[in-house]
Amino acid sequence: MRMLPLPQRVTRAVGESPLSERVARAQELLYGPVIDWARRSPLHTDVLGHSVHPLLTDVTLGCWMSASILDLAGGTGARGAATLLAGAGLAAAGPTAIAGTGDWAEMSGTERRIGAVHALGTDIATFLFLGSLVARMRGRYAGATRLGLAGNVVVAGAGFLGGHLALNRGTARRNPAAEHPVGTGS
């Protein structure tokens, strides 16, 4: 029997883990009222034929990655732009989280557990970028850079799990008929 590649073994382990189940239960307790609201929010829609969450993650992650690139390569003249991008990423993180929460509210079993760990990772990354923004505003750019880089590392892992859910497990689909419209012969 062929051994699964490491990324597939990781997602399987997360999806089967009792610890992941405890994370999911804790999030249900912590975010209970928000979960029901997120499911009914305009950010949890069928209009696109898929979840809006993956689209919104591009905005958040793009801002945060760009801030870190400027931190590393832009010099002191790029500090203002990096600060703006870190803040814009934080502003985009709210709607992104609401859209993801609405999706997660409809998951069960393995997907629910993977989604819970994904959400925990994005929460941690958000707090790291909040710390980075505060450090920037206090003129502590070296610390801000380290916090931003740590946030990007954490969100990359969380994004891997989210990508697995959306692409491999199909949790982002809203309208299966949209994949193969009538009359296309596909």
C-alpha cells in the first residue's frame, strides 16, 4: 500500500484528531451568537455559485504578505505603506472571518474539525498582525516585522487547511449545477 504524501497525512490527522474536535467545541462556545448571524449574513451567499470566503482571503493575505515584503525589502521609506497594508489586511480579516464562519456553520465531521483548526490559525495570525500594527504605531518596526512574518507563517498553514476544505473537500461550493451549466456538454 502506497503511503500518502505528507500534506494529505496532515489534513487526515487534523480531521481525525480529538484535539481538533475540542477546538471546534470551544469555538462554538466562544463564537456561538456570531455563528448563527454569520450564516444569515450577506457574506454567506449563493450568488457566486461558491463561497465568497476564498475571494476575501486573497485581500487579507495579499495585504499582509505585501506588508511583510515592504518590511523586508522596502527600507525605512516603505514603513508607512507597510503599516497601511497591515491595517487594511486587518480590516479585510473581519468580513473574511464572517464569511468563513458562515461556511463552517454548515460543516460536520472531518470538515468541521479541519475548519476549526483553520479558523484557530487565522485567529492567531490576526492577533499577530494586530500586534504588528500596534508595534508599527509605536515606532517599533523590527518587532512589527517579526510579528508580521510570524503571522504570515501561521496563516500559510491555516490557508493550507482552508484550501484543502475548499478544493479537495468542496466545502466552498454553493451551486453544484453552476459547475456544468445546461447545454455545455461537459
